[in-house]
Amino acid sequence: MTDKATAAGELTDIGNKRYFGEGLLRWYRKERRDLPWRRSRNPYHIWVSEIMLQQTRVDTVIPYFNRFVGRFPTLRHLAEAPEDDVLKHWEGLGYYSRARNLQAAAREVVEHYGGEVPRGKAEVSGLKGVGPYTTGAILSIAYDQPEPAVDGNVMRVLSRYFCLEDDIARPATRVAMESLAQSLIPEGQAADFNQALMELGAMVCTPKSPSCPVCPVGEHCEGRLQGRERELPVKTKAKKARPVFRLAALIEGTGAYAGKVLVRQRPETGLLAQMWELPHIEAPDEEIWNRLDEGAGLLEAALAEDGVRVKASNEVVGEAQHIFTHLVWKIKVLGAAALEERYVADRTGYRWIGPEEFENYAWPNVFRKLLTEYFLLVRRG
DNA sequence: AATTCGGGGCC
DNA sequence: GGCCCAGAATT
């Protein structure tokens, strides 16, 4: 190995590769965390865990995983469950298309593979929500096939160990890393090796301050030897989230609907797909968002388009902010009254709900918070 | 190759 | 505030 950074595709140092795999495996077998999805080789459990773990930390996933496999113990249970039930078990976990795709894929497996997670690479990678990483993870962890499973942890570890300066934000880099990672898998030990690589990234070779002194492969880590572990991996920065200004309506029921609020379900696809929310609009810009009389008028007009006739006030009864990866919702909630209360779910996706129905629906955090506050307030009078 | 998809934990 | 996380789908 030269003292120059190497490109991921050009590594031929076989001796160093063997040292890496064996050292890592020894360490992993001693230090591996006891995680719920590591207690069996149930391919369905492995699969569910891998979907949940996409862009999501282990500590966050654990309670969701336990609840999910408790409620949907087998792939068939998941396939046959109501979609809203699946989404409810995903509430708060984020990236909700994962839940939708997971169930769709479970149904595919029942339909085409007799209810058993297939063993073929083409079959697995063809399932909805299963990309290159998850394909490798399922095949290696559940079936011990020598497929790479390259995630953010793995790219960080390999970038440092081999001192690679490839930008890990580029798809081409991931492809190169997959070849490298596959060449590192010790014969017959794909399951443990792939998990070891990720475990090292999560526990030792962490993003900010890696624990090189206790690293099982630190002696031959090129990045560390060159004192460059903190500069690696190279990654182009993400763009900043753009603000979006929104006006929501808190429409309180009266008479037979007293104590209830009018809510609606979001579309099947896209942002927060199929989740429930307060009816709201995007303000044309920040100025209009601040002019509440004008905002109330726009809100009324938009709801009227859905056949929902309300009178919106210019009184802000709640305010919230919701941060996504690529945008920030700034929400003002205006008080509103229904002019006609016979809105039904079947026709427009709108529905009156009270505190007793609240928990039967799946909410994005921001609306869960707003509605919880409201129902508490009402209960106190 | 870029953008769209959540939410939380850490600095 | 920014950064990262056991990424995938869409354009």
C-alpha cells in the first residue's frame, strides 16, 4: 500500500484483506450486541429489521421491531393485515413508504414464493423497498450467502481502513465499495462478517470521534496510520432544508359532533403518505402566511374545493414546526367552524374524530402533538 | 446524478 | 445550527 489514497476499485493487497476479515470476526463474536433480530435466523424477522433500520438508529428501531413482530408474527400475518394497522405500527418511525412497500412485498412473497422469503438475488432485490443494501443484508444474514451489504457504516469503515477518498455520496462509490466488501468476506462467514462490519462502524469506527485505540483492526488501518481517520470518509454536503409556510384549520364540531375535530387522510403516495392530519394549505409565501385575514380566506377556499365548507377565523390557536430532511414546515393553526357538519370519510377522506378515536389513527409527530394538546385543553375546559 | 422521502440523537 | 443514521424510489 502506498502512502497515497487508493481508489476503491484498485485494491489488491490480499494479505491485508485476510487480516481484516479474521480480526473483525474475532472481535465481533466477543462484542456483538444482543439485538432482538439477532436471536434467530428467521428471514422474515431479518427482513423487517433491515427495512426499519434504513436510515434509522438501532436504539430507535428496537421497540418498533418488537411491537411489529408481536402484532405480525409471520409474513402471512403481515400480508393479511389491514394497511392502516401496519401504518399505525410504523407511526413515528418515519419514511412511511417503507411500511407500505414492506406489506406489498410480503403479499408478493405469499403470492409468488409460497410465503417464504426467496433465496435468489434477483427475487429478493425485486421486492418492493428492497434495494442493493437490503438485498445483501437479507441474503447474507438469513441465508449466509456471500453478498455484500454496504451501508453508511460500511463505507465509513472501508474509507478509513483503506484510506479511500472516493465521495461516498456518489452512487458509483457505493458500487465500488460493494466489490471491495464482497472480496473481504471470509469463506462461509458472510452473515457474521457483514454484521461485524456494521457493528464496528456503529460502536468503534464512529463518524465524529472513532475509538481507534480499541479498534480490532486498527493496527493495519491505513487511514489511522496516516492520521487521517477524522477526515474520512469524504462526503459532499447535503443542501439545506427549505422552509414551507402552512396554514392549518382546527375545525371544532358542535351539536352531535361536539368535542370532535375535523381531520383528513393524506394521499396514498408522497410525503407522509396515508397518514392523518389537520386540513391545511401551503401559503403562497411568508408574507401572505403572516396576513391572517387573507390566509383564512385561502384556507376556506381550498377546503371548499374538497366540499368542506368552513368559516376560518384569523385567530392563531396553535403553532408548530416540523423538520424534514429536505424541508421545514412552519405551521400556524387557525380556529375554524364548520358551516355544515355532515362531512363523511367515505367521500373526501375527511372525518370527525374525538379523543377516544385519536389513537386509532396514524399521525405525523407534528399533528399528534397539536391534537394531543387540543384534546387535553378541551378536557380541562 | 439529483431529489424525495422522517425523525431523533449528538455535537 | 449541522451532521448522521443497517437506503430506496423516482425523475
